[in-house]
Amino acid sequence: MFSSLYRIAHFGPIAALAVLLSACATPASTSPDTPAASAAHYPSGHIHGMSVDPGTNRILLATHDGLFDVTRSPAQQIGPTIDLMGFTTTSDGTLYASGHPGPGTDLPDPVGLITSADDGRTWTPVSRQGETDFHALAATSDGLIGYEGQIITSPDGHHWTVAADDVPAYNLAAASSGTVLATTEEGLFRSEDSGATWGPVPDAPLLMLTTFAGDTAIGVTPDGTVHSSADAGPTWAERGTIEGEPAAIAAAHTNDDTHRVWVATDKGIHVSNDNGATFQPLTSQR
């Protein structure tokens, strides 16, 4: 129940809708006798983001207790304990994050924007230390987009500009081309200029989380229904469902040009190899 209350506090009516729908949601195609990931060793802190290396399928979860590699069994913590509230990965594999330092971590509170070039083993301060706790981060080829009570953008992580439009973002996702999606209590918003200006997407489903595989957008609603958009956000098609409350999502192209989709819940990781139509629980790959 705490998890549901946490989502309600941070996502208002959308999370409340998830609680109401949970009793009647259609079950995902998950075997009832197979646990989703390794439950005994799955990170127990709130999950705030996910990164997947499509070449190795290595899955990193950014959580309240730090960064974890959940493709290992048991899951392995990487680097210091930092409450990683905001988290994103650039196309070259560089990690960016924000949040609050944990015990023994020599960073100011909040940590501002921090970066890692070694898969999260070490983090380097970039900007806004002691000032900003980004609750959402995304990256395009033009730079970074963050939400700190307002959306701000930066070409280099050091110099920031407030976006022209007030968008109360819960989650941010970006394509390298410069398209950015923001989920909000009011519905989906979209930017075509790396977060500088925004407009609503009137006919979009009520999405909690979104991600990109190339220019294909994929999103999930609070009740676990997965949708995809071949045109990067304006139009959406319903795909499949997952069990549990979604906490993070990632996607990538496969060799046959379909999309692999990963959805993290508080219980484990579910993966789809058919564009989000069906999901199975992740099993350890290492």
C-alpha cells in the first residue's frame, strides 16, 4: 500500500487511477509460478530510472539506495549509495543523475547534476550542487533536459535555461533527434526542440512513463498498459500489459527491427521481444 500511496503523492490522479484499476487489470502474459527477476535480491528502495545496454542487455536500476545491476544474480550495487531521483543515459553511455547523498557519500545535499563515465562506479559533480534535485532527466544530441519544479535545458550540463512553457513533468524521455516527452497529471506533453518549447498531445493515453527506441516512443500507464507511437508521440497504439505498478521503462531496437521493451516494477523486471505485445519475467543473464 505504501508504494501506491507514494505514487499518489507524486502523480496525483493518475496514480489514484492505477490503484482503482489494479483490481480489474488484465493479467500480463507472465507465468504464475515464475518470479519476476530474483525477488530475494531485487533492490528494495524506490526505483527512479532504468538504463539498458542493447548490446549486452545489461540493466541498471537507479534507486533510493543507489545504482544496481539487476542482470546479475544476486543484483549487484554499483558505486556509492545515492538516492538517484533523476537518471538518464546519453547515446555514448555516459550516465547523468541527481538526488541526495547517502551515508558515507561525500557530496552536497542535494547533489545537483552528477555524471559517471564508468557505469556508475564513480560520480563527478557537474553543476547546481547543493541547489537542485532533478526529479526527472533526459538527454538529446543537443544536451540535457531536467525538471526541478520547472523544466530547464542545458547544452553542456553547466549552463541552464528555463523552458518557455510551464510543464509539471513527472517523467521525461528523449530521442537523440530532439523530440522530448513529458508525462504530467494533465496528460502528455511533447517538445520538438530538445525541451525549449512544449505543447500538449491531446489524444495520447494517460501515460506515467515513456521511453524511446530510435524515434519510436513507448509508454506505460499506471495500471500497466503499454502503448507505442511510431511517430514519436502524436499518435499511440495499445500493445500489451504487465503485472504490478510500473516504476521505470526502457526500450531498444533489435536486429530484426522490432523493439525490445523492459518495464521495472517494485517486484522485478518484465521484458518484451515483440514491441510490447507480450511480456515475460526477466531471468538472470550472468
